[in-house]
Amino acid sequence: MASSSSATGTPSNTLLLRRQLTELMKHPVEGFSAGLVDENNLYEWEVMIIGPPDTLYEGGFFRARLSFPPEFPIQPPTMRFITPMWHPNIYADGKVCISILHPPGEDQYGYEDSGERWLPVHTVESILLSVISLLSSDKPNLDSPANVDAAKEVREDFATYKKKVRHLVRMSAEATFD
């Protein structure tokens, strides 16, 4: 058994991930659900984020993956939307770009304070609440956008941006209920 845990992580981080999963199952948090992609792999989670009320994303059902590194919780997971997204802080491939998912330490570009970046105290719940907050914000971070085209559209043609987001919301809802 020890050899299988060393290939994917340590017993302590698998215990931590198992505890967080159990907690989310016992006490679901409004706005998202989370579970394992494969019952035998604690390092790949599937997430469903429900579009926050009173936002452009309201009514949407957005699937994503959280991938935890073997060094978790020292290093952050990555989060990637499977559902197509249009947002300045989400790359075209779906990867989420928020401070708490950036590796700990100083930001080489000077955009973030080290306290805004990943800390081992973050949980799956705190990550997903941060992503919901990102989708809820009326003013996405345009200073260092992950999706330059979406950021440009927010600045220059918000009506078109809004139309694209609402289209993706409809598509996500249809895909969820098909």
C-alpha cells in the first residue's frame, strides 16, 4: 500500500483530501457540488458550480476539474472548467486564474501580494467559494487577464461580452439536462 500512496502523494495528504470530501458530502455548500472523478483517485475531483444568482452566470451549470498535486497542501491544485467559459480570468482552455491557486511565495510580476496566493490552510470549499466570487463580480480583474480577448470585450463592448456569457449559460443548462 505504501508504494501506491508514494506514486500519488503521501498518506497525510490523502487523509486531508478524504476529510475535505467527507465534510462536503456531510455539509454541502450552496452554489457547488464536488466529488471524485474516480473513486480510486483522491487527486482528481469533478466539480459542478451553479451560476450565482443575480449575475451574468445565473442559471448556468459549469463543470470543472480540480487536480491536486502530490505536494498538496503545500502546493495548490489546478482548476479547469470543462464547460466552455468566457471570462477575463479564465483561460481559453478553461484553466482558472485566481490568486489563491497560484503557487505560494512572491509574485514575480508584482501583481499579487504573497498573502493573496496559495496557503496550505485553503480548502476545496475556500477555492470554490473564490471561484463563485470571481463569477459574481461585476468588475473582473482586467489588470492581468488570463483571457485577453474577454478582457478587451469587457472594456470595449460589454453588451457583446454579456451576450456571449448568456449564450454559454444557456448551453451549459441545456447540456446538464440533456
